[in-house]
Amino acid sequence: MAAALAIYLLGGGQAWTIATALTLLAAVFATTMEWRDKPSLAARRAHDLRNWSRRRRGEHTYRNPDDPAHGDPGLDPGWEFPPPLGNTAPLSVAGTGLDEMFILRTANPGERPYYSVVTAVDGLADGLRGDAAYAAMSAAFGSFLAQMARTSSHVRGLQVLHRSVPHDMTRHSRWAHTRVKRLHDARLLPAVESYGTLIDTLTPLAEEHRTFVVLRFPQTEAFMADTARQARAKDAPITGGIAQVVRDETERATRLLAMAGMGRVDVLGERRVCAVIRALLDPRFPIDRHRNATWNTCWPSYIGGRNCVAVGTETRWWTRVGHIRPRAIEPVALGPLWLAPLLTGVDADPGDDDIAPMPTIRTLSVRLDFVPADRARAAAKGDVTADQARKAKEREKGKLDDGSTEVLADASERRRQDLMPGSGHHGVIYAASIAVTGRDPDDLDRACLRVTEAAGESAITEIDWCVGDHDVAMFTTLPLARGLAATPYTR
């Protein structure tokens, strides 16, 4: 705008200056306009330039110390930690009396520093549960979120991770073998053989599901005031005060999670957290194998590409990451099982002559930031006003819409009703990411297709797959409480 005005003024208002200014304005409009919720041309070019710059500096590649190519100047850029990790490191709590705590501190530019703790939960088990039971558990989890969102809590956000990997049937097979050895009735042999055949059939198709909840503690003024008070009371360093406040809040959160029906809740230490990170990146490693997992060695080698990221050295896995934008979720009433098709209903890969059958390996991450009730009510009021005004305007013009305006108006009205004073509810800002892993690029393409189909059954219209920055995006699917920028409601 300023350049067009300068051309017009310097040219004395001549016809050619007017034409040049209008051409410049049209070009700016065409390159910055977002069409159908897609990034503008300027945004795509800036994204491509950023990826090109990263590749020139080697930020798309990381080599683990055990990688044969580690230290090779032609293959290893020499990063101590993966570049997307940024300024994230364990908080030193040695000598504070809380040495068993594993607290991560993240202080990346452009965001408030925060601390995080990882917990593992059993989650809601499948079985003979009716819709009423699932609805009750969903309401209990909502009450847990409302408790965490109160101003008295230092937990200002959560990350919920759901991991689906092939289930290891070895322990069950050993158990069955032991029981069969005790049988002496020959009439049971046909049943035993039938059960063995069933195990052989299910082994390459069985899935294991694991759930993790990451608690996020921003370094706010109130948080630091409490840590200083704890440190003075116990004559401890400030890190001891931070660890004490985080531990107290974590104990409260785990108690409320258990009361919400989430089953057993475990606060993970360093080795178990590092084992989870390693297993999420490289499926060769079981999640529970944590004996040799440390913060310095849990990051496997990877090379980022345009369509996916190759993880590992000899046996590589190919991972693709996509974002589920809030606009991609249908604005309809969603029940407690609305994500079930995506979490547990994705079909396994049937395999072929060269590749064995295998379940679809995926990680779904949802980051939640709490919004105080007063701010959430103000936002809901504005949305209801805008939606009702749009409906009235279309009614005056005699327009018959496709139903989207009415659905949006109903959704904003439900949100306003839910946030009424006295309800105890608070608002939330959320973002979701999903990482899908395959054994080769073709296997990955098939897996992404199956995940997209399952997402369609979960009222998700589109998964926005990344382009060129999968190595960065996959860190939003790790238990690091990443994946959501600060907003005016959460600052």
C-alpha cells in the first residue's frame, strides 16, 4: 500500500503511475489472499524458502551417536540434539530431595518458558460399556479439565497422546503354551489347535494402544511467586521450589485423573520418558524398554524429505505428519466416541507377497490450552452475535443456504449455554496433529489413506499433510507439549 502511494505521489498522478500503482496493489492482493482456507501464494513461497534455508544448514538431518555415519562431515551436520527440539532440556533437580522427578523446561524464542511432566494413563478400556457409561466418563474428564483450568491451578494446558503400534503377542503365547502343557485330556487337542491358529491369524493384525497426558506449567508470575515462597520456606535453590510446586500440582492432577475414570496413572521418570520418545520416533523400540534410554541418546537418526521423514539407519521407518485444523472438524454435536474410528478403528495393512500384514502405526496428539471462563464467555458471546446476524441477513435477502450457517449458529449457542455463569466450565483452545508411520513409502501412502478414511468417519473433513517440514512437525507428536501458538485468550 505504501509503495503504491509513493509511486502515485512521485509520478505526479500521471496515468502510468496510476496504472503501476493499481498493478502493484493487484499483485499484492493476489499473492496474499487465502482462497478456500488454503495458504496464500506468498505464504507458500515463504514456506518453501524456509525449508530451502533449513536444508542448506542441514537442519533436516540428525545423526544419533550410534549411527555409523555419526561424525562423517559429508553425512552428519554435527547437531548434538535434533534442531526442532530447540531450547528444551531436563530441569536439574539433583540435591533438591525430589530427584525422582523428571521435569522438562522449554524456553524457545517467541513463547513464554514452560515446564512439563509426562504421565501414562490406562485410559478408558473397551468392553461391555454402553453409551451412558461412556458419556459419564466423558463428563468426568470434562470436570477434570475444568478443575485444571481454575485460576488456583498452575496447569494451564495439557497434551493428550494416543499411540497405536503392533501388539507383541509373545507373553500371551508363552502363557498359552504353559497352560497347554498342563492338559492331559486328548479331547481338548482340537480346541488347542484352533486357538493356536487364531493366535497366528491375529498376531500380525493386533494393535496395542497407549495413552499419555503431558501437564504444562507456564512460567507465569504467580508460578514463580509460589516457587520462590517454597524455596524460602525450605531454604532450597529456586529449582527446588520449582520442583516442589510442579510435584504438588502433578499429584493433584493424577488424583483427579484417576477419579475421572482414567485407570492407573503413572508419573514417568527420565528413562521412561526417554523410552517413550524413542519408541514414538522409531517403532523398533518397545515403549516399555527403558533400561538404556537417556536424554542424550533417545533421539534416533532421521533425514527429512518433502513428503515424509526417514527414521533409523539400517531398518528405516517412514513417517508423515498432518495437522487437523479446527475448521476441519464438523460443527455438529460430537459424542464421547466421536474419535473412536481414528483411535482404534483404522484397518491394518493386509500385506502382499513382499510385505507381511501389520497394523497401522500412528500417533494422535491433541494440545489443549485453557481459557478462563470470563474470556471464553466473551468470545462465545461475540460468536453468537455474529452467527445470528449472518442468519438474519440471509433471511432478509431470502437466501437459502446449505445449512452451514444454521449449524455454526447452533454450535456457538451451545457453547454459550455451556459457559453460563455457575456452570463451572471454562474455555479451551486446541490443536491436533497425527503422525503415520510405514515400512516404505508405498506402505506409508496406504497407511495415510486408511487414516484419512477413518478421520472421515470421525467428523474430520480433512487432514492437512505437511510439505517439506515433516521432521519439524513430528516433534508436535512427542510428549513435549508442543503444537499450539499463544493466542490473545491464553497469553
